[in-house]
Amino acid sequence: MKFTRYFAKMLQVQGVPHLSNDAFKTYMNIVALEGKIAGMEKCKSLNQANPGHIEFEVNNVKRQMDSITHKKTPEELLNSLYKHDSF
């Protein structure tokens, strides 16, 4: 959950970010997707009977994450959100 940890750290240091509506939506989608990935990874480790299906779903969510973040680092992404850049 590298983005979520980075965003939380920046919240402590800089306070609540002032983002456009679209940038805030992206910010929250990233946090939600990382939470979903973490939950699915935990399910995969607990459910050894059919790990292939869960792995498929995890990879789908990871592709969504890459699509939103364009594989940027958390710092690069947050700077882009502040600048209202198109990703």
C-alpha cells in the first residue's frame, strides 16, 4: 500500500491537500484500490483451495491501479495531482 502510506505521511506533514475534484477522485480511487488489493492478497493467502481465481482478480485490480497511476511513484503522482496534470 505504497500510495496510501505515502499519502498518509504527507497528510501528517502538510495537512489536507487542496486538490481539484478530479484529482481528489483519483486520490481516493487509488486508496480504495490499494485496500482492495490488500484484502484480496489476504484472502489468497487464507484460501489455498482455489488461489488461481483470486490471483486473476488481484491482477485485474493491479491493472486498474497501473492505469490510474501510470506507474508513477507516489511522490510523482501526488505532485501531478497538485498540479492538476492529466495523467
